[in-house]
Amino acid sequence: MRISKIYGMDIYTDGGRFLGRVQDVVIDLEGGEVVRLTMEPLSSISKDEAKRILKENSVLYKNVKSVEDVVVVTKGRKEEGL
């Protein structure tokens, strides 16, 4: 799947809780892999605001179970301890 198709998709926990919509995708360019999905855009913001979003309003991509009509993650934001 192309990364561009993930933007705007709804994110749910595997327990059915809605977390938000994918606003940005954080990529490790050296490793060539997706690291996080954020529910707030990261463009045109301060470094402190970006840190807050990554801590409070994103999910680790390693917790993604499936990407089909929606993104399903194994753990929600609070359960991850982000």
C-alpha cells in the first residue's frame, strides 16, 4: 500500500475505540520504514508542539495490526504510555 493512501484514514484500537484520523506519517529515512502515525499535522509547528503531538496524539506503527478500510492498532495512546 502507498503511504499516501493512509492519510485521512480512521484509527481504531482492536477493542473498537476510535482514536482519530491519520494526519501525518513519520518515516525513518535511513531505515526506510514507517515509525509513527499522528492524529495532528506536524507541519508549521514548533519543536515543543511536535514533541507534544508525538507523545500524546500518535501511535507507534509497530502497533498497527492492519490497514484496510481503517487502521487498527493493538494498543491505544494511553495504553502505550506515550
